[in-house]
Amino acid sequence: MTVACRRATEDDIEELVHIIQGYARQGIMLPRDREMVRQHLDTFVVAEDEGALIGCGSLTRLGENLVEIRSLGVSEDYKGQGVGTKLVDSLLEEAQRLSVTKVMALTYEVKFFQKNGFRIVPKHIFPEKVWTDCIHCKKQYCCDEIAVLRELD
């Protein structure tokens, strides 16, 4: 398997929505419709294996020095093969390019993020996240996701 990461294009929208909706149906990712993906397409990175889109993730700016990894997902057949780590590495490179030193995520996959250099932190240290997204989430008052943070050099 030869996995390569690249910026998403218009041609990727349907597959991005498909991957994201698969996770959303399980209740472990916020749903994103085609229009939302299209509007934020420039924030997405995709992973490919021999031309097939097998994973995705996006990097969203929450503040001057803070970005969030969102919509990180890998197709079922490719889980556990390092694709998620390649996507995270690509998103961290983008954060560095943007001169951002703090990268956060809300996740159920804590061990995955810890393996990739993140540490658990309290959610309340990210008011930028709470006031932009969490206020619209049905789990707002019973959120069971864990906040993780990685600080870049």
C-alpha cells in the first residue's frame, strides 16, 4: 500500500461526504453535508491509495494560534494501517505552515491521538471551540468527547 496525502479538490466531495457520514451515523463525528464540505473544501486533506480516496481530515482555525483537527476519518478497509497518522502528520505540517503552534481535537480515539503526540486537556480551555461549534451540538450538555492538544515548536 502506497498512501499519499494531498489537498482535497472538488472531485473529492462525494467521497468526503461518504466517509464523514459513515462516522456521523455512528455518533462519533458531526455530520457534514455536501454544501458544508464544499464551503470548507480548502481545509481538507485526503489520503489516497493508488488513486482511491481512503481517508480525510480537515484543519479549522479557531483562533490566532489555535487550530482544530476535524472530520478525521479512514475508510473501514484501511483502518489500523497508519492512514490516520499520515493524515494527522499532513495536518500538523499545514498548521506549521500557518505558523500556528496549538492543534486540538475533540475525540473518542484518545490513544490514537496520544500516539501522535497529543495530550489530554480540559475542554473548557478552548472557549473558541465551545462558542463556535459546541453550542450547536446535540451533545452540548452531555459531551463525552475528550479534548486533546499538541503544541508545535
